[in-house]
Amino acid sequence: MNSRRELRQDAPLLDAYLSYFESARTPFTIPGHKQQAAKLDAGLGAIVDRDTPLYGGLDEIKLTNQVLKQAEALAAKLWGADFARFSTGGSTHANQAIILALGKPGDKIAVSRTAHRSVLSALVLAGLEPLWLSPEIEHATGVPTGISVDEFRKVVNQKPIALLLTEPGYLGTISDLPLLIDEAHAHRIPVILDAAWGGHFGFHKDLPKHAFQLGADALITSTHKALPGYSASALLLASGKYLNLARIEQSFETTHTTSPAGAPLASIDGCRALLEMRGEELIGELLININNFKVNVQSNFDLPIFLNASDFLPYRFDPTKIVLRAGQLGASGVDIEKELQKANIRVEMADRDTVVFLATLADSKDEFSKLEEVLIPILKKLQSTPRQSATSLSWSVVPTQAISMRDAYFSNTEIVSAANAIGRISADLIAPYPPGVAVVAPGEVLTEQIISGLATTKAAGVRIAYATDPSLATYRVTI
């Protein structure tokens, strides 16, 4: 099968990108490098000379050929949506676009507390007020398993205009989505899934279903995470039953760049075609490789050291997610990461109790064999007395909101010591990164649990992001 040629034939944006570089052109338009920067500097040319924009690249300046619209229509059809837009600003932009489209400042929205920081930033931009939903935690692993229907029912009487869930979570777990969607729709509340890590869902029988197969109203996914897309490429899909599609279009254009790069757009189109044509085959191969890898590594240890789909209810875990339980080995996940880095192996995330490896359709047996060869000796070397896994600070803090995020964001602030910050209102969003899930958001009270927990997390080797003072010696608080 000449899948490369077939993929191009079925992907108008991908074909337009490749055709541009196959033709002789003399551009007197942006981008300023004119695909000739190598004449000025070889290093700069290596970066930019395969870059071309949507306008005057994939299509004419006047969008004569409408290739973007064609590609987006194909994506909407594949996922079963009424609306599709391709973003070069990642799921961050897609989250901002749809949240801005939901309502007006002061309206309330039910949001999973495991949401990415981009969701919180979007709430500030839109002036919407979050009704936080705390995830259930599995005691044995310390892993958040999702939002329960009862948790959502607690806020329904506050009349949220939407329910926004992060599915799957960073560790691959998934809420009981059919029940949540049914409950929300019973109150005519639209359900939006930030599935940044779930772009592959719905294209193999052993994977969870995607948003529209479950009856949800919108799906946001990154095509550069679980799929082989260009960095910062993302897809926003929606149905019009409970959502205003014209408003989403307006919000999308308001927040997106007016000069979208061609390569990310072409890659989204290519990923869509790849899933449509070969998704089941490629995902099947990936699942086999992951299973063999886990079995081979696990055979060296007595206690279970990976999260597996069998640990959860059916379709409540992403089986392509490789989550190593460092606590079961009595080892530090950060130390494991450091040893892997010495062998030039990078992991998606590591903290004291967990190491997350991101495996995608682009990984072959060779990559898994290399990881296995390097990982097993490291785990044996660092193995010690097993310990109970702790729940990460990102999953365990129950926020105390004092003022709105928007008011805190625009308030006058001052810098105080960590000790004096306890009991004050944070002006910053602060999160261990990855996963980028807020421990404290603007407008929330800085408690002793938060201050000491962040210090402990940082001391364990985890990067603390977005704080004005990344050393955590001081905090920015409202006056």
C-alpha cells in the first residue's frame, strides 16, 4: 500500500502544502523569509525554508480555492460534528475560543478542577465564573478517576451554562461520560470535552469513544499530542443542538492568529486522513507494542508497576497511556527521569510517584525495545522499599474562592513572603508543570496546605510554573 500518496489525495491541505514546494514561485508576500533564508544563514534557513502560510501558500490571498474549508468539512464529517475549525494555537486557543462563545461575563460554568491552565485563563478572558468539580481519587494509586455524576448534581441548581470536562485526564483516566452527558442534557446544558490527550479516541474498538459518539456537544483535541501532528496544531469540533455555532466561529476568529502557518494546518488534515484510512490498523499495532512492553518490564518485578485498563471500569482508562507507578518500586519518579535522560530518553512527565511515557502511532517496536532495554536496569538499580502512592497536589486541593478570578487578575497586588502569604488571596495561577493543572488560581486563598505542598513538590524536582516568583520564596497576592 502506498499510503503516503493515498493520504495526500484525501487531504486537500496536505496536498496544497506539498504542491506549493513542488512548484516554482516568486513570492512578493509574507512570510519575509520567502523560503530562501538559507541564502542569508544556513541555520535560519534550516528552520524556516519549509514554512509557508495559509494565505499565499496553501491557498491564494483571497482564499480562491477554499482548501481550508474543504479540509475542515472532512474533519467534521469524520467525527460526526456540525462544525470544525483547525487551530495553529493548540488546544489553548481552542479552549479560549469555545469558552468565549458560551455566555456573558458573570455566567457560571461547571468545570473539572483537573482542567488545564488554558481553561482557567479563558475563564478570566470571558468573565465566566467556574463551579469547580473535584475528581474522585482511587486510594490505592492516588490517581484521579474522574468527575462523578453526584459531584455535577451539586452545582446544577446554580444553573451553569455549560459543563466542561478534561477527558482523558493527564494520567489517562476517564469519567463516566455517558451518565454525565445524560444528566447535563436533561437540564439542556451543553457538554464540552477538552480531549487534548484523546485525539485517537473512537478509532479502534479497544479505545474509549470520542465526544460525539458519546453524545457530547464539543470536542477540543491536540493533533500534536496523541496524534502525529505539528506542534501547536489542534482541532475544535462542535454540534449545534445546544451550542451557537456562529458565536463559536466569531470567538475562534477573535482569538486566532490572522497569519496561520501552513504546516500545522496541513498536518491536522493529514492526521484526519490518517485516522480515517489507517486508524484502526495503526492503533491496533500501537496497543500490541504497548502491551508487550508492559509485560516484558513487569516480568522483572513482583508488584504491579503500571496502570492498566483492567484496573478501571471498561473504557475508563486510555490503554495507550503508559503510567509507571514509581511508589510501587520505592523509587522517585524524578530520579528515574534523570537516569533516562542520561540515555537520551525523554518522558512526558515525572514526579515523586509517577512517570508518564507518551506513546503514539509514530512509535515502532524499535522504540519500545530501546526503552525497555534502558528502563529495566534503571528500575532495578533504584528499586527500594515500596511505599503508598500519594495523591498529587494538583488532584487533591479543594479550592477556597474568595473573589472572582477576573477580579483577582485585574486587582492591585503586592509581593509577600511565603509565610505571610498564608490566608491571603493569590493573584497568580500556580501549577506543577507538567501537567499544568492549577494548585491555586487567581482569587483563591493560599492555605498552609498549598504553600507547604508546593514547596515539597518543588523540592522533589518538579517544575513549578506560572508563579511570579518560581523559587516560591514569595507570592503575589491581592491587596
